[in-house]
Amino acid sequence: MSRSVPVGLGERAYEVVVGDGLLDAAGRLVAPFLKRGRTAVVSDETVWRLHGERLTAALEAAGVRALPVIVPPGEQTKSFEGLADVCDRLLALELDRGDIVTAFGGGVVGDLAGFAAAIYKRGIDFVQIPTTLLAQVDSSVGGKTAIDTPRGKNLIGAFHQPKLVLADLSVLSTLPDREMRAGYAEIIKYGLLGDRGFFEWLEANAAAVLAREPEALAHAVARSIEMKAEIVAEDEKEQGRRALLNLGHTFGHALESETGYGDALLHGEAVGAGMALAFRFSAGQGLVSGQDAVRATRAIAASGLPTTLQDVAGHPFDAGRLVAHMGQDKKAEGGRLTFILARALGEAFVAKDVDAGAVRDFLVAEGARP
């Protein structure tokens, strides 16, 4: 069984299909978007080794030729050098505007391949086949594509909506448990920012989702995608409500910058810690009850995600450096900090002009060096 979630963006509208075994139907589902019966498939070495043969067979069964463009795994690939390499290889394949790019991997591959598609010959179509939980519920939906720079994460990019997203739950069977927890951070985020009922369901069912129990996993993924699709349809370019999807990300991106975007701290782990910090900062500012902040932190911690600076082992943080990273955040305006804060469980809001000194004092109280 599969479920289709529409992303209503007028002429840029598309479907996100959620279900088991979708990879085996990829050829049939992707073929309608092709003019020459071929697609460049951007994937990383790990995903291609695990699932590349299965995707290639599915495409070929529908008369579609797969042209693999394989990149190294890891956040470091999402760079100017990585982007130049992918674009050069697409040019070598002589793709034209009638062809499409298929992003087959986690968030790194989706962001990189999507941005390459956005700028290749001034833009060609692409399809997302996300292979991590985090990518399925977050980065593959909504058209955000980007690369990182030494100055920050996702600072160079474009909005470029896919033509189709295939979220095959069966590929998650090969996902390491740590990556499942990282993806779960983006799932619980939806409950914390806008659906208290979903948050409470997750409090009771987190273990089942993380254990990949089919019914619980399908519900968690589909509900997350529904919420993101609704928000994206309302605010495609993040001029208003879509900014809520960055709950935990201002703190989280600063932590990622300090740890070097590597395996020391995965993106979802940073978001988990960032959400807990955002709720505790909100409580310190008198915006949300201390009880809700404690409950949010406990729910995040129960999934095995970090919730404090000390949980990021081996990385003592400097409060001033973290605040400086926050000043480079995409949401910052005129040098003033913007955060997604909370008034209650399931009720986040955009807080502009947050005092940097208050953030610095909070981080020191949380254990960062002054």
C-alpha cells in the first residue's frame, strides 16, 4: 500500500508518494517525466552499493536508462567543489533541458543534486528518491536545495521544486540506528512546532517508529510530510510560516559549524539538541512554561538524541563563537538574530530581533565557555 501527499504549488505542484517497495516501481513512476528515456542518477557510494542495482533494474524494466553520477558520502560533499564536479559530469553526459536528474540518497545528495539541477543550463527537472528517514520527512520536500560554505550551512542555494518524491520505507531497513534517530528529530519537530496531538502520539510511539514497525513508521512519515506540504504550499519561499520548520536549527546549525559538519554531530542530532535548547531558552524568556520545556526535552532525549551541549562529546563550546555563527544564519536580518521559539507544545513562532546578549548568557548557563 502507498499513500500520496500533494504539495499544492500551482504549476509547480507535485506528489510525495509514501509506501513500501516504491523503488521497484520507480521506472513506471518516473518515466512520464522523461522525453528521451534516460535520467542522470546522482547518488553516493554507500547508497549506490546498497540499492543502486535495484533502482537500475526498476528503471530499465520501464525502458529508462540510468546514468549514474556517484559522489563520496558525507556533508563535505555539499560544497562548491562537489557542486562543480556534479555539474561537470552532467555536462559530460550531454544532458539537456528535456532530461531529468534523479537524486537518490539522503539529504546531502538531495540538496546537492537539486541545486545542480536548478542551475544546470539555467534549470532542468529533477526527482527525489530519498533513502534516509530525515530526507524523507524533511529535505526532499519543499524545493530547498543548497551547498555549505566554511561560513555556514546551506548558505548558497536555490528554491527548485522536484517533479516527484518517492519515499520508499523499505530502504530504511539498511539505515543505521543512529541515522534513524537523526531522522526522528525532524519528525518530532513537526509535533513540537504545530501539532500537539502528533507530539503526544510520538511520546507513546517513538520506540515503535525507531524500531521501524511498519504501521507506526508509515504514520509518522506520512503525517510529517503532510505538515510540511501544507506549510510549503502556503509559504514556498519562506517569507512567513515556513520559517517555523527551522525550529531548533539556529542553535543546531551553530553546533554543526563548530563541530565541522562531520560525523561528530549529525544534522538531525544537532536539530534535536537545538530544539531542546530552543524550548529551554523560551522558558527562560518567560514564553513557554518550564513544564512544557522539560517535557519537550524528555521526549527528545527518549529517542536517544542529544539535548544539551554536554551531550556532544569531546566538543566544549564557546558561547561567543556560537552566537557569531548564529549571526550568519539565513534568518538573521540586519545583524539581528531570528529564532523559532515556543509558547507551548505544538505552538512555535518566529521571534525576530532576539537579543544576542541574552542568547550568550543562556549558552553560558547551559555550560558553554563565556
